Amino acid sequence: MSETFGGRSFVVGFYGLIVALTGVVGAMLGVAGPRDLTSVKLLGLIELAPTPLGLAVYGVVTVGLALGVPLALVVLVSEMADAEHPDENS
């Protein structure tokens, strides 16, 4: 892979793509899904109507957090490991 789109930038870009696709699928479900959907609670706090926007927001936030928190932890640990052993990564 090229230096401009390799390693960390690829993973973050792929994460963004997955989160965006989740929003699109949520919106499509809101448009073409069953009409008897019930409201969903975002993080157990905010009630969202089963509209295209509501389901897209629900999908983006839940998948974004479910994948983003572990990804952020991996990036943090990676940076800490790089800081401890800077000469091994050249």
C-alpha cells in the first residue's frame, strides 16, 4: 500500500465507511421497513422514532461507539508502545 493510505489511515477510513453504511442501512430500513416498528432508545436514554433519520442516527451512534471505543483503545496502546520503543519501528 502507498504511504498516503496505509496502516492507521486505512483502518480509520474503513471504520468511517462501516459507520456511514450503517447510517444508510438504517435510513433504508426506516423508508422500506415494516410499518409496525416501535421506537428505539439510544443508549437507553433518548427515544428515537422509527423514521429514516431516527434509525440512521441510532445505527451510526451504536455501531460508531461499539467499534470506535475499541479502535481508540488500540490506537492509544499502539502509540504508547511506539513511544516506549521508538528505535524498533524504523
